[in-house]
Amino acid sequence: MPELPEVETVVRTLRPALTGRRILNAEFGQLRVLRGLPHDTAQALAGQKIKSIERHGKFIAIRLERGFLVVHLGMTGKLLVQAERTKWTHAIFTLDRGTLIYDDPRQFGRIEYGAELPARVSALGPEPLEVSLEEFARRLKQRRSPIKAALLNQALVRGMGNIYADEALFRAGIHPTRIAASLRAPRVARLYDAMRAVLREAIESRGSSVSNYVDANGRQGSFQQSHWVYQRTGEPCVECGTPIRRIIVGQRSTHYCPKCQR
């Protein structure tokens, strides 16, 4: 958390505020979130114009005149436009018009500047909203892990996380512990369609605010109101009424309906 829909929402709210702006100064108050030296990074950013803001999976890539400023929000990171500083503000970017701050209470997020996208970003799998069914099926056939764990593997597709993996598997009627490579073509197709549908719906709802997620303007998402299994342990399934169960798959909490998902 945040996952693809939340990061996409942040990117969409950053674009009108940042595109075309020039970075005048950058300050870094917490070295843990910065990859690189504060002085060198601030010097490299000073005077650069922001050309575009892109999303690569869960990464935000701010394309500059020279290189990229890449941000991963981790668990609690926020990029906020024209916001008040808090005790969790670890980076401040002063622009020729306005400011951008990075807040992160748990400090699992990362900020990095470089001439190119970092290797860990360029090595990610394809976007789930862009990958073809044939490519998705081919990649699944190479995975001997449970399907829930496979969906969370960013080398399969980038941007999927716990919330949307659970929701997609429920819609596709697939048990989260099924081995990915064992899924036959019709079930792969159902999962492919479910994955894309739930991601699109979540983006339309501006993401899920189940914790402290907000967009760049400080607004919450509403897709948490449409969760069918995620964090609904013990509640009745929306399809059959069976209580939703919670198990651990790949060290991650996993929510599913034991009757609807086989």
C-alpha cells in the first residue's frame, strides 16, 4: 500500500500542478528515504524543469530536463502539493510556483535521482493494464508459486499488490493457493479480465484509503467501499454469504471466499 490505483491517482493529481514547473531548491531531512547524498542530489535538481510525471508500477517517475526523480511511496509515503510541513516531512521541493513535500511516518519509501530510470524500475514486468492475455498467460506458465504470490511478484506484472490481488482472485473464482502454472486457459482469461477490471474501477474511485493514503491534493479514495474480500474476514461473502477467510500466502495476509474460490 499504496498500489497501482493509488499511485496512478497520485500521478494524475501531480501532473497539472508540476508539469512545466522548475525546481528551485530541494531539502532532505531524513537520509533513510534518500538514495544518494543530500547535497549532491539537491545540486543536481536545482534549476531543472519538470517535463512529465509517469507511473511505472508502484514507482512515480518525474522526468526532468536531465534525468529522473523517482519516488516509491513505500507503506505510508505521501507526495503533497502546497501542503503544510509535519514532523514526518522528509523532503521539500521548492518550485518556481508552489512546493512539493514528501511525508512518510514509517520511512519505508525512497527518493532517488539519476540520469536514467533505476535498474529495479526498468527490470519490472509489464503493466497489467497494457499486457496482452497471451503474454500474461505465458508468464503465469513459468510460475510454480501460489497464484496470489505470483500476482504480487513485480516481475510478472508491475503494480499489483495485496488489495487488488485478493479482489481479482475473488472475481475470477480462483483459490489464492492454486499454483499459477496449473491454471488452465479459461481460468487465466477470467483472472486477466478480473485483474484489469478491478484496477480500472479502483482508479475511477481514486484508489482505496484503508490506511493513510491520500492523493497529491490530500484527498482520500473511495474504492475501499467496494472491496468484496479484502479485510472482510468473518463477514459474509457478497455472492454466497459464506464467511470470508484470512490465510497467509507468501507471508502476506490473504482474504478469500472458501465456497466461491476453488
